[in-house]
Amino acid sequence: MAESVRRVAQLIRLRPGKEAEYRALHRAVPEPVLAALRAAGIRNYSIFERDGLLLAYFEHTGDDLAADLARVAADPATQEWWRRTDPCQEPVDGAGPGAWWADAVEVFHLD
């Protein structure tokens, strides 16, 4: 049986003046944070930046993305990581109440 892969892209804004801090943080993502992402079936994760806008892309190989992301969110190392990265970010319009990252809709994919 072929592995099921869901592609996810999300947007958030980088707070002005926080660019250098955000880049420095991501040069040394703690291994427990990376391990939590891997355990949740997340792979091929990248974050891109342009003109203060961050675009995250990852692939999920599990059966329940929401449950896997909830496990990541409950992870103490990830919570500490977010305490460090959240001050560098601000939601974009359309992120939804209480949401940080706004989901992007895939309109094309070349496999």
C-alpha cells in the first residue's frame, strides 16, 4: 500500500525588527522539538521568508493531522520553543480566532 502524504502550507507574518532573532533561533532548533515533529509524521519541513511574510511547508504521513499536531502542541520542549519564537511572529489576516498560522490552499501540484 502506498504511503499517504498530505502537503501543508501555512503563512504568518514576521514582526518587524525580529528577523535576525528568528533566523538565529532557526539555526539551532532543539533536537527534542525536531523529534516531536518527526514522531507526529511531519517531514520535509521548510520555512521560507520574503518581505516579512513566512511560508511554512511540510508533509504529513499520518492518518490524523489534527491529532498529531495536538500531540506536538502538548510537548513541553515544543511549548518552550514556541515561547521563544512566538514573540517574533504575528498572525496574518485570515488566520482565524486564536490561530497563529493561516493555512494556504493548494491550487497546483506537480508530482
